[in-house]
Amino acid sequence: MLSQHGITIAPGTFYRWLNQPLTAAQVEEAYLVNAIVTLYRRNRSVYGVWLWTSVTSLSFFPCKPRVD
């Protein structure tokens, strides 16, 4: 995408980023996204109040904004 706009990315930089370990915040977010997708599919792929209340009641749902 960036190369289409004339911006080059050194291959070493990309592979360094690709091979770095996941942070705890990234792992937590992945679990949260999986839980939300599961609830969304259980709700017949309809987003609404029921889904929002279900998501906010998850035990690991972040109640306040985080700064990483």
C-alpha cells in the first residue's frame, strides 16, 4: 500500500516487525474480539442493545479506555 504512494519500506524493518512477540495488550484484545464475534454470531449477526449489554457484561471487557 505504501509503495503505491512512493514510500519504501526496508525489508529488514518489515520482518523485524513481523517476528516480534505479541504484547499482553494485543493478546487481550484478540480474546476480546473473539468473544465479541462469538456473541454477534449467536445473535444471528444482528447488532443491537442485547449484543452491547452482553459484551459489556464480559468479565474481561475493559470498562475504561486504555493507553498502550
